[in-house]
Amino acid sequence: MRSSALLAAGVLAATVFLTGGCAVHSETMGTPSSSGLPSAGPSDQPSGSPSPSDTPIAQLPLPTTKAPLPTGAITGLPKGGNYLAWTVDDGADPETVEKYVDFAQRTGTRLTFFVNGHYPSWTQVADKLRPMVQSGQIQIGNHTWDHPALTKISDQQIRDELTKNDEFIEKTFGVSAKPYYRPPFGYHNAHTDAVAASIGYTVPVLWYGSLSDSGLITPDQVVSFADQWFLPGHIVIGHANHTPVTEVFDQLEKIVQERGLRTVTLRDIYQG
Ligand SMILES: [Zn+2]
């Protein structure tokens, strides 16, 4: 049963990858379309054979030395270490956002939330989330105020979208998201990168693997995508838009645990 489920997941993943995802938006795909495969990204496979570990994920060590801040887009973490950057976008559904926050609080999982401030979820959960942001367990990244494709709006609109959300993040969580932002849909180019960089957003954070849940999929599908993409060095994108992921947090944590992965924020890995 397990092998057939995995096979089905593989077929589905391949389909999603090729078609660019679902009806909501294309952050479902395995890698962002605009940048293709990472030139110096992580390996597709775990390095060596990670052994199952009983160590709670919150107790595995974080990097002792940090990598230089990247110049330009990243799709994966630097090689070396069993680090997984689990990132969570949007926040369309308040219940899903809150359950993600509860999950982080309960397990110590380190997450990066790329928030769209126009969703009320982030304000509603702010008091609970803020201490984890302040401690560094949760990083807040800028995903623009209301999720436009940066490649289809004016330079001033790009600046306004990032700045309005930047001010929201500062006001709500007391931190700056700079220099990290995620272009909605993964759509970016040299021009949008330069406009964003002109106001301090120098690192577009893309991904190498997706839970494919920007639209509604089943809990089992979420687990299958985690099984496929939760690997060392990967930046994986998920979404706080629909509840199925909240039904399988324990299974996702088990995958992290069994593979000896250490969840990290981007600031855990990079200087800055
Ligand atoms: Zn998004």
C-alpha cells in the first residue's frame, strides 16, 4: 500500500510540476518556473543515509557558523548539514495560521512565514506569534501586501507592495523582514529584483520543493509531498490557506524526525 501511495504521489508531483499547479496560484509547483533549477542548489537526495533519530527536533544543534548573506535569489540552502527551511506563505485561513503557530509552539519547529499583511489572520494571531518571532524561532518574511505578480505591476507598485507589508510587519511583530522576501507565484526577474533591492529587499527567497497546498488538496497528498521534498538543504514552500495540512502536522514532524532533519529559519543559516 505504501509503495502504491508513493507511486501515486510521484505521478501527482510530476503532474503538478509540469502543469505549474492549481487554480489558486502556481506556488504549488515543485520549483519556481521563472528561475528553473537552482544552479548551485541542494542535492535531490539526502547526503548519505540519514539515520532515524529519537532526538526531539528542537534539540538538534543549529549552525554554529553562518553563511554569507546571498546576493540575489536563493532556491536552496548552502550544502552541508541536515537543515530544512520549512516556509509557509500567504495566511488566507485564520484557523490554519493559528494551528501552524500552535504546532511551532508545541514542537519547537523553526518556520519562516512569508506573510501577506492584508489577510486578517496575521493580526489575529499576532499576540501568540510575537514571542516566537522575538526569540528567533519564527522568522517573518515579506510576501507583499496582497500578492500581486511583481512582473506585471509598475516599479512604484512593487515598492508600495513591499513597503506597505514591511510597515505592517514592523508594527505587528516588532521586527524587520529585510532583506528576505518571496515574490508571489515565484515570479521575478532581474528588473523586479533590482527594484526590490533598491528598498532593501535584496534576497528573493524561492524554493526547491512544495507541499502544493496553496489550493485545496487532501491531507494524504500533503504528507506525500512532504515525503518527497523534506530533504537536507531544501527550502520547502507550504501555505496557510487550507486546513488539510493541520491534520497531518504529526506526520510531517515524524518525517523531519526520522530523517534527522533540523528545521531552520533563513536567519539561522545566513548572516543577516
Ligand atoms: Zn503566495
